[in-house]
Amino acid sequence: MEKLRHWDDELTDEQRDAILERIAQGIVRRGMAAPAVLFLELNKPLSFVASQSLVVLTPFLAPFVGVENVHRYSRLLEKRENVERLIDRIEQLEYERQQEQSDATRL
């Protein structure tokens, strides 16, 4: 993944999509699609506040996840449409997983 140079750099569409895909796949793989979608829908209006909270908490989070990751996630959460994209992707992956399971049970 490309590094962001400054805190005010925007994520490219490719960076955004890669992060969203990784998060969505992890959620669906753990069977947490429904609670995650509920949580995201309820907190969507607070996404900008959450992004700024990540900036403030960087000194505490960076040792665990790295400064670049904190920076990427704060950039991602700044825009509410990214949260909506994540919700859509989670729902799509969950639907595909359920289709695969129902196909497997028919065989």
C-alpha cells in the first residue's frame, strides 16, 4: 500500500477500496455482518467525529497498529459515504456467503 505523506493527504480510490475490502472480508469471515451493519448504521452520523478521535488517539494507537494505519483509517472515516460503502460491501459479501452455503446444501 502506498504511504500517505501528510495528515491532510487524501486516500486514493484504490487505497480506500482496499481498506474497505479488507475490513468487510474480516467482518463477514467472523460471522459478524449483522452486528457490524447495525453498529455502522447507528454511528454513521458520528463518522467525522470518530475520524478526529483517531487523530487525537494516535500516540496511544500507533504502537499497536502503526501510524500509517491510524492515518488511513482516520482519512477513511472522514467521509460518511465511505461508511456507506463499507456497509454495502459487508451486505454484498454476506449475501454471497449465504448463496454459497445454500448451494452447498442443495448438492
